[in-house]
Amino acid sequence: MSKYFKYFEYAYLFFAALFLFEAVRIWGTEPNKAYVFLFFVAVAIGMYFFKRRFRKKYEQRNQN
């Protein structure tokens, strides 16, 4: 089961990269929208680290 959790962690990084690309792409024309995308980048990266920490705790608990 933890194998699938690992894939979902990397999905958050993938979406962060997409949001970052979009923010850079529209920075010159619509800076307000770009800030929203940068916020989503920060949330996605935060979720990556949160899910990673949760998965590692889950794996340690199952090993004991």
C-alpha cells in the first residue's frame, strides 16, 4: 500500500511543476493570476512533504 502513497507524493511535485510553468508563462500579462499559481505551487510542495512524512510514520508503525 505504501508503494501507491509514494506515487501520489510525486504527483504533488508534478502538479507543482505545472503550476510553476503556468505562473512563469503568464507573469508578464496577468501578474495577479501568476500569484495564484505561485500559491498553488507552495501548497503542492507543502503537501508533498506532509504526505512524505505521514507515509514514513505509517511505514515505521507497521514495521514495529
